[in-house]
Amino acid sequence: MITFDLVKNDPEVRTYIEKADAVMVAIGYTEHSYAHVTRVAVTAEKILSVLGYSQRDIEIAKIAAFLHDIGNLVNRVNHAHSSAILAAPILRRLGATPDEIADILSIIGHHDESSAAPVSPLAAAVIIGDKADVRRSRVRQMLLDPHFDMHDRVNFSVHQAEVIIDAQEKAITMEGTIDPEVSSVVEFFEAFLPRMTLCRKAAEKLGLRFHLRINGANLL
């Protein structure tokens, strides 16, 4: 039976993640290495655990989270689709059932805000985990670098960010603290509006209301 640890330690998977992140370095994107995919898996696990999903559902979501960005090694454009295509033979080789493969590929293929929809609760948890990974350590460009753009500023401004799930109140909150001298709250909202819109839809799929709180202010 396929497990998260089996996928995480597979040499082919690790090579693809490393090569995909090298492409992100080459084109000036934020970090998409082991740190990112692991954080997405951990956040998805946290959400699904609090909401009472089965251990097997959690395992499937974590596997999808770990594989969700390998398609960046092909191209950033349509990388969610490329990731799913690359993941299919890996999943078969590692012993996933056809039903599990189908679920994992759907999750992977529906994580990018340009084309995604929360097609299942597991996909919804991975979407939120992906979009919630906003942190200074993801930024590779220096402040004075001409390639240091708005998304770099927003990530660089973040001192702390976390996802808070309140199952009793049926709410999920993405809460962060940013340095207003690096990026304003308005700029944060502008940069991440498509992602937050997708997070709201993902929360609804999980039966939750979505909130965004930055520096104590409720933006959504």
C-alpha cells in the first residue's frame, strides 16, 4: 500500500522536486523545494485531522501535496497539469490503487488558482495548504534586485503566518503578521486576491467559512 513516507523518500520523486525547484530559481520564482511541499502536506493534514477525516484520506492528501509542484520542471505554465501527468506512473509504481491514483491526480491538477476548483474535501485542504505558505524564507531575490516584484515583497514582509481551524465555529482563518515598511496590507490583499478567492471556495467545500486576518485586521 502506498504511503506518504514511501513517496517522500522515493529517489525519482526527490529528483523531480529538486529539478523543479531549480527551474523556479532560474526563472526568478519563490522557493518550491522540499520545505514548501512539506508545509503544504502538514497544513492539509492539520485541517483534515481537526475536521475528523480518516487517516487514509489524510495520507492521500499528503501524497498529493508532496507531488503537487513536480510539473514545474517542465514549465511553470500549466504546471498543475504537468505535475499530475508526471505523478501517475510514480503512483502506479509505488502501489497506489486506480481509485487512489484518480483521487491524487485530481487533487494535484486542481491546486493552481489559474485553473483550479476544490473538487473534493482533500483537494480543498491541499489548496489551502498551498496558498497559506507565505513566508520570508521563500524569497530568493534581494530587496534591491530588479526582479524583486510585488509577490517577493509580500512574502518578504511576512513575519508569521498560520492557519487556524475552528471546527465548532465552522471557520478557518489564515492569519499573518507583516512588516508594513516592506509591504502594505492593501498590497498583500492585491497580490493574493485570486488565491484567497480560491481558498474561500475551498473552505466552503470543507463546510467552513474562510477568513483572512493580517496585522489584526479582518480582510475577508
